[in-house]
Amino acid sequence: MALDAIQKNLLKSITDLEDIPEGAYNIRSNGGLAGRHTTANIDIVTKTDKPGIDIIIKPGTKNERVDIPVLLTETGLDELVYNDFFIGEDADVLIVAGCGIHNAGGLKSEHDGIHSFHLAKGAKLKYVEKHYGEGEGTGEKILNPTTVIEMDEDSYMEMESAQIKGVDSTFRTTKATLAEGATLVIRENIMTHGKQTATTDFTVDLNGKDSGCHVISRSVAKDESHQLFLSCINGNEKCNGHTECDAIIMDHASVSAVPKINANHVDASLIHEAAIGKIAGEQLIKLMTLGLTEKEAEEQIVGGFLR
């Protein structure tokens, strides 16, 4: 398959790849399959009952990567896909997903994805998902990802979720259930500007003994944009849970943070934190004394905060 210049820019923005990846991949473009490659340990199968794919990773697979980007360049496209990931016992892999929208027209372009992860005993997964929008058109760019995670005994999952820029509206839902000894780490970075809106909703059930989760969200809201952060950790056994939301607010934006923890077991140890504030004046002054303009100083601080 060959990608045009716009598709290559979208691919680089959400996966850091310059062109078609090596190894296992499935590239979806404008509602259809644009390219696919499997390996001896990783199979990718098209669903027969609904749009989407099954990604099947054999037990014991180590140090392999799967890329499953979605590229939208047609205005007016509205799609919903269902992707299921089966991570075999004792596997250790990286999955890179995400969606890039280039909307040059006047109609709404929307991609909604429901991703379900099933981690077998002892499996390890790093999952990276980025969202990005661009285009000179007036049509909205909308992304609504749903992530459902089921973690078996002693499994580990690290999820990095980022909204880079250009997405007019997003509702991000993540639900996770952890068995004994399982650990989930979620890091989220979101940037909104203009009149954009972003809602994040995390729910984690710590059902297994010695299970644990860490949910960390960092966001920047500019102009007249609005963000809402919701998180709920349910400690149903001896477990450890931590949820944290830090936000920088600028201009006329607004941010709401609603962290919640429910301890349903005497040995559940849960912590929640939330902080919202503007850029400190002394930070700006310090950088401006080094020769940066106020705008350049703000960009440096915001970039460092979201890294």
C-alpha cells in the first residue's frame, strides 16, 4: 500500500512512524482496510458480525509491536469500530493505536472506537493511543474512544492516552476489572483550545487481592474550551489505588475534576488528588529573562507539563 502526504502526516502525528511499519499492523483509512500484515506470533482477523478486528497475540510472545492506526481524510465520514485484543499468557508486547482526522470540508467527521483488552495470566502490555485533528474545513472533528480492560492474575498493563490537538469534541471512557496481583497504570495527556470540549471517565474495579492501579491525568485548557475529568476507583479487596488529575487553565477556559474512591474492603488503600491552576507568574518571568517571549515561555511550560 502507498500513503499520500496527508495520510503520512496523520500517521506520524499519532504513531511517530514515517511510513508503513514493519512487523504486525492494520491500517484503517476512510472506513476501510488500507493495509495489513501479521507475524508468526500475532494474528489480525476481520470481524464477521460487525466492523472491527481481533488481534490475537500468542502466549509467550516477547518484544513485538502491533500498529493499528485509523486515518480519516474524507469529510462527513462517521464510523464505529469494535476491536478486541487477546494477550496470551506471559506475553510482553507493545500496541500503538490512535486516530488522525484531516477534515477539509464542511461536514462532521467522527470516529468512535470500542477497544476491549483481555490479558491472560502474567501477560504484560504497553498500549499507546493518540488522537489528532487538523484541516482547514469548518466541519467538526470528533473522537469518542471506549476502552474496556479485563486483567487476569498477575498481569500488567500500561496505557498512555494523548489528545494532541485539533479535536473539537471527545468523550473518553475507560473501564477496567483487575484480578489478583494485576496492575494497571494509566497516563493521560489532553490539550484543548478554541471552543473544544473533552470529557474523561475512568472506572476501575480492584477485585483481586493485591491488585493495584494508578490513574494520572494531565491537561491544559486554553481559550474557551472545557474539560471534565471523572474517575472512580472501587477497592473490593486488599488493594492499592491512586487517581490524580492536574490541570493548567488559561484564558477563559474551564476545567472540572471529580475524583472518587470507594473502599469496600478493610484492607483497601486508596488515594485521590486533584489540582487546577494557572501558570505561575514567576515561571513566565524566569523564562522571559532568558530571552523568550511570553507566548514562547507559555509553550515551553505547557510542553513540559504534558510530557
